Amino acid sequence: MKLPRSLNITERETGSGRQCVPGDVAVCHCTCTRRKGDIVFGTEPDSPYLIRVGARDCYVGIEYGLIGMRVGGRRIVTVAPNLIYNERKTYCDLPAGAMLVYDLALISLPEKWDADMDRRLNDPADSTQLTRHGG
């Protein structure tokens, strides 16, 4: 998955263990704020998000921010207005030019939702698999 140019990721803590890759289920905490600091949404301490990385069923800033993270890691992801189209659908009061900032903390990588995805994304000889599986 190629990182969009208008996404800025800053590593705050590296974490340890293997890296999060597409196909993983990632358990994470997240706080999303407007650039000015107003909280848009976030996880509760006892209710982290379970994200199917690579499934494209969460916000762009969360999904791309998790890729490459290690358990215990923390990242700040700044998302430009052109990439917050899904957030604007959910949070209608976000202005058109709003920038969002995600604070992500990766808690665990307990399983794979698609154990074969990483191979399909990284094997150029297997590019037909991407089309067939919707990736």
C-alpha cells in the first residue's frame, strides 16, 4: 500500500516485535483531533479499536498510520483535507478545509484476517491475485 503524499506520519515511540502489515488485525487506541486541538472522536481506555489493516474499512489516517508500527509504538498522523472524505461523512460539522491529527497507540497484533495479503502485495509475479481478491 503506497502512502499518500498528503499524509504526514511522525513516530513518537518505536515499540517492539514485528511490524504491522496489511492482513493483520491491529488492536489500537486512537484519538482524532482537529489541528486546533478540538477532539473529534477517540477510543475509551477499556475499548480499543480492532482494525483489519488493508481492508480499507477504517479512516485513511488510522490505516496508513498503523502500517509498519510495532506493538507498544505510538505515532502522530496528520491528514490533509483531501483525505478526510470518510470522516466528513460521519462528522458533518467538519469544515471542508479541516486537517485532522490522529494519535495512534498499537496495543497488539493478535491475528491475521487475511494471512496471504502481505505476500500478494509484495510479489509482483502474483499481481493477478490482487485483482481477483479486490486488493
